[in-house]
Amino acid sequence: MSAIGEPKVVKKDKQKLEDARKKLVSCAKALRARMAKEQVEVWKKAEAEFSVQKMIWQSLSLQRGAKHQGTAAMIESKLEFAVQTHAKDLAAAVEALDLCLERNQGLDLLGVAMIESIEAIKSAALHADARQELAKMLEKAAEELSSGIVSRRGADLIALLGDCGIQEPKLESAIKAAWVAAYDNGE
């Protein structure tokens, strides 16, 4: 930072900047692809668990009585809503899943595998927001590099990387390497 609080601006070799820009764009694309893949996987697993859960509810409906049947029907309705809307409105789908977990407390209407699937969806959704923000940051940085000016700080990236929950060391390393190549040792 300069004395007046402006970001440090550095001129770099045009070829190095172009290489760094390409790496940043590539990392943003890879991040979005992995984010989409993770969403597909967690929802596919949840849908399979939901099918099993419905069969369990059908077999238990006579044993548990009307109150449990009503609660199970409400949970089933919320789960169906979440499955149908997650691609269009992930936040509403996650909210519906939260309601399912809340209504299930003390009633044991959701199996362990279904609860784990819901928790995996919630975790993936939480990370998706941070990953989307990181991808935008990488793309914005790449656009900036096109002008030949460097004015971002590596700390911006490091703070956001921690929130992304990237469980692929190779991708995380590639993102850091692309950032460092563009932004002088991440400072």
C-alpha cells in the first residue's frame, strides 16, 4: 500500500502477465467445474437416499400413528421441494432441508444416511458461495492483468481460499501459484 492507502501498482513483463492471466482464467474455470460436479454428486446421492427414505416411511406408517405420519408427510414434502428446486434456487432448497432437520429432532423420522446427505448438501452449498466469489476474484484479476497493471494483494486470495473448503490440494496449489505469479509472492 502506498502512503495514501492506495493498492501497490507494479508494472511487470507483458509475457509473464499474459501467462499469469491465462493461469488465473484456467483456475477459475476449474473451480467452477469442480463446484458444479460436487453439487451434482451431493444431490444425486441425496435423491437416492430420499427414495430409500420414502420406502422406510411407507413401511413404518402403520406402526407410528397419525402424528408421525403427518410429520413424515411434511418432511417428505420439504425434501421433494428441495430436490425439485435446488438447481434454480439453492438457498430455498437448503432452507427446506434445514426445516426437515428441525422437524426431525426427537422424532427419528430421517435415517442417518439421509441426514448425512442433507449435511453434505448444506456444506457444499456453503462452499459454493465462497468458491463462486473466488472464481469471480480470479477472473477479475485476470481482466486487470490484461491492462498490465497489478494492484491486488495475495492476502485477498488466502482469506477467501480458507472459506472455499477445496479438498483438492492440486487445485488449491494451482490457484495459489497463479496468484503468486501475478501478484509478487502473494503480498
